[in-house]
Amino acid sequence: MTLETKVLLIGGTSHAGKSTLAAHLNDALGWEVRSTDQFARHPGRPWRDDGSAVPRDVVAHFSSESNAGLLESVLWHYRENVWPIAEAVVRSHLNNSFDPCLILEGSAILPQAVGDSAFTRCRTVWLTAPDEWIRERILASSRFSERSDTEKKLIDAFGDRALAFNQVIVDGASRLGERLVDVSSSDPLPELIELARTG
């Protein structure tokens, strides 16, 4: 049987649950899972879980840029550096019958880029949530209360960018009439399993 969907794209801002959802879908479907984070580097999270120092370039990035500057920087990186690689990976899976079905997740999956790519047998969903829900996940993940004042400022800047990025996703997906899932109010797994199986 030929599935209607061969590639499922999962986009959304940081801490929206993309990686976790992709892992659950892998358990349910057995599809290959990849992340756009693997394709190209950008200053990442301004905290470390292993006690090591945050790299100087990451500190400088989140210390010196305005929120608008941080947002434009990451959008440019995704458009110019990451999406061309991601698009090639998607097309390979769609065009090669020997490639397995694919779940590709990551913030680099932007509505405008996907809308311009005109894929067939590819479905996209963007995860979203209220600002406070996203911020609380960032604070918990970063162990914000344990951080120094300097580290807290970096984490706050990261969180502000994540919320601005979330609005970009919501606005872009809404303009294109694409599927948005509020992960704070429902479990998207059953819907996405059905989407993957039936298109």
C-alpha cells in the first residue's frame, strides 16, 4: 500500500515540544526522524546543563542584540543556511522510493518556505502555545531560579525571542491556511498519526 503522506514536517518555536512529539510519532509509526538542528549551527540556548560555561559567542549574541535583531538573525539563518538543506532532504525522500518515510522537525521549518516549496505527499503541522506556557517551559528547562543574574538576562532574551518567533509561526501558518496545533490544550499525537497514515 502506498501511503498518501511520505514526509511529515513539524515546525514551531523553541520548547513547543517538536522533538518530543517526533519521538512519540517514531514509536507509533516507525518512520525515520531527523531534526533541522543537525544541518547548520546558530547560537543555541544560552545555558548549559552540564555545568560548563556558555560559549562567548553565544553570550555576546544574546547580550548585544535587541529582540528584533535576535529574531531577524535566527530567521535569516533558517532561511539561508538551514532550509536549503532541509528542502533537499525532503525532496530526496519524496522522489526516491527506497527512502523511508520521514518525520522532520525543527524551528527552521517556516511557513513561507514550505508554502513556496510546493511539496506533494508532504504534510506540515506547526506547534504553538500561549506565551506563558512557552516561557514556563523555558524557565523550567534552563533551571532559571538557579542561575546568576547575568545568566537570567541571557535566558530572558532567549525567551523573548522564542515568543516573537512563535508569533511569526502563527501569523505565517494562518495566512497560508496551514495546520496549527495548540499543544497546551490538547495532545496532538492521535491527530498526527492519522494525518501521517491518511494524508
